[in-house]
Amino acid sequence: MRRETMLIDGLWVGSGSSATLDIDDPATGEIIATAPAATAQDLERAMAAAERGFIEWRRTVAWDRSEKLRQAARNIVADREIIASLLTEEQGKPLAQARAEVDTCVEQFEWFADEARRIYGRTVDATHRDLRIEVRREPIGPVAAFTPWNFPIMLAARKMAPALAAGCSIILTPAIEAPSACLAMVRAIQRAEFPAGVVNAVTGDPALISETLIGSGRIRKVSLTGSIRVGKLLMKLAADSMTNVSMELGGHGPVIVWDDVDVEAVARLSARTKFRNAGQVCVSPTRFYVRSSVIDEFTRAFLAETASIRVGDGRHAETAMGPLASTRRLDEVDRLVHDAVETHGAALAAGGRRIRSIGTGHYYEPTVLLDVPDAAPIMSTEPFGPVAMIAAVESLDEAITRANATPYGLAAYVFTRDVERIRKASENVEAGMVGVNNYLVSTAVAPFSGVKASGIGAENGTEAMDSYTTAKTVVVGVT
């Protein structure tokens, strides 16, 4: 059985108490590895290391920081197969998708290697002739980053790369359900020879780690990708120490499909996108609002594509959708689907059951629901699984109203060829990102952000650097 270790102050170590937590294979349910359960003393050492590392790293020339990030990217490329295989083993996604996730990590480090050299201040004209005003962007300080299990390495890279580019040190907490691939990526990053204490990674009880790190007052920035519930808890902790936060807290992606597109092509693309990573994607398209005149055509094509999706162990080449990541996720998806059908009268067009024929893993059928009432919890609670809801709409105004009828506002999608309809939908749908005639809203070069309960601040793009730096105003009197 594999035994993982943590990175603290440049050394790979176990827990000070020797306590561990089990990691299971979602395809089989078997325990495949253990990870250290960090103690309060371990976390204290990590914070002390991050503080020391920050002092050195912030003074490192931006061009040197850039080269370290670029070397980290090269190291991740070299370890691509190792990281991807661990990711499939512990998280369940098909190996092709795991490799693609590794590639997004490379993209993050390459993009922010360039951004490290582009942290610009400015000069400001003063109100008096004998004053000179300069605004500098300086690294905010040690960062605590918390990442989820659905994209364990990509979401870690999305936090690590800009933090390191800005000159911050970081303590990363991978999701305890799937830490191995993330720790393998951290090993590749550390081989770029960052100074001791600049990069740290700890595992263990999320409550202990968050309360200890954030409650210490020594962490100056918290970055979380997770649920609204966890986001609120961490914000309360951060408020006590006035710690800066950025949070991406999930979504419930609405999709508006009009009658002037290739309906069958859009439907098939939508189904393939919906069931990627078993629907465990924060920007996953989930609620499909389709013009009533083409809903039958859309539904037929969507169901046909859904039926073609091969579910199985992600290590098998023919698998298009792997298991859900945990028994807890499996139970929650099943509960929401049964509630929609049995309590609220939704029509079950496909799926709706656990798959027991494959084995003992956390498998669930790709599921399609029709005519789900807006009052059903699944229409306002992120299902985070392989479930799609299709509904007819008569007007664009109705589609926009229903699209906005959740607490979420992360990603939304519009499929139409009409310029005015694109303008109206993109301006009025409440979302941080809008995909028009495509689902590709996540990229290192543009901000990834939400509105309403979906988050605070932005990751990716030049905007990501803002939350890892502070503005310092220097006013100089001259004679």
C-alpha cells in the first residue's frame, strides 16, 4: 500500500503523531493508500517555514521567479504519466481526462511564469508640484490554499502558480479524498528548487487544518475552491484575523438553446460535456432551457448521445465516464434524483440508478430528467453528478429568468446565431462566465470567477494576480 508524505520546509515528512487517513479507489472501493494526518505542531512548522520562505521569495527577482515556474512546468510534463495514473486511480476519471488535467496544470505554470514578469505599478500625478506618487504591487504574504477532489491537480495549480508568480509562499491542502496526484505534482514543482518553505503541502483533517492556519493570523491570503457551506465557514475564520480571501464555490450551469442552431449537434455536444468527469465539474452544464419548437429534437439527440456513453473503470481505454468520487457523492446524487421523480413528478428519461453490474465502485448511470418543477431541490441545489435536466421555454426572457433562479452564478451557456439574442442573454444572465456557442469557459488566460454565492475574486488571467498582491502607495516630498 502506498504511503504518502507531506512537504514542510523543503522536507517530505509524515505526521508528527504517525496518524494517517485512508484513500480509496472509487472504481473498486478498496483502500489503496494512506496520507498523513497533520497535527497542530506539523501545521505550526509549516507556517513558520512559509513565513521564512516568504521573506526570501518576495525578494527574488521576478525574472528568476519566472524561470522557476517555467522549470516547474517542464517537470510536470516529465511526470505526466505518473501524475495522470494516480489521478485516475484515486479520483476515478478516465485516463484520457486525467492526462488532459495534467496538461492544464502545465498551462497554468507557463502562463503565470510570464505574469511574474508583468506585475506593474504606476506613477500618479500629485496635487502638488513638490510631491511624487508611486503605486507598487507587492506580494500579500503566506497563502493557505484549499482544493477539492473533482480536479485535484488543476485546481491546486490554479492557486499555486499565481501565488508563486506574485512572490508569495504557500501552504497547500489537497483534498483528502484524492491527494496522491496533487502531492506527485508538488514533487515535480519542488524539483525546480524553490527555496525551502516557499512551497508546502499538508494533508489531514480539513477542520483542524483550516482552523489552525486561518485562525493563526499568520496567513495573509486564503484561497478555496469548494462548497458554499465550507466557503462560509472559512470566511468566518478569515474575518476574525482580517485575512484576504478568494473563493470559487460551485455552480449550477444553465444552458439556453434556441431554434436557430444545429440542434442535434448542440445536443450531442451538450451530453458529452455534461457527463465529463461524471458531471463533477463546477462549470458543468446542468439545466437545459430549450426553445419549445425544437425541444423534442434536442431531447432525442441528447438521449441518443447519453446512451452511447460507456461507464466503467477509468483505467480502461473504452471508458468515457468513470465512477463518482465517493459513496457520499453517490448517495447525494441518488437522493436528489429520486426526490425529483418521486416527490416532484419529474419524468425520468434515462438512468436514475446506481450501476451494480460493473463492480463495487461508486458508479451511477448518466441520468436525464424532463419536466422538473423549479421547486424541486435539484433545480436549485448543485447536483455535482451525472444528471441533466431539460425543460422547454417559450421566450428568451423566460429562459433568462429561470437561468437566474438559483443562488449560483458561475458559468452559463447560450446557443444561438442571433447577435441581438447573444447580447441580451450574455448581458442579463447572472454569471461570472458565459459561453456562447461553446462550453470552453475555463482557460489560464481569462478570469475564472463567479457572482452571487458562486464566489469572491477571480482565478486565472491577469486578474488572478490581484488577490496575491497588495497595492502600496508611496508619496515622496521633493524640493
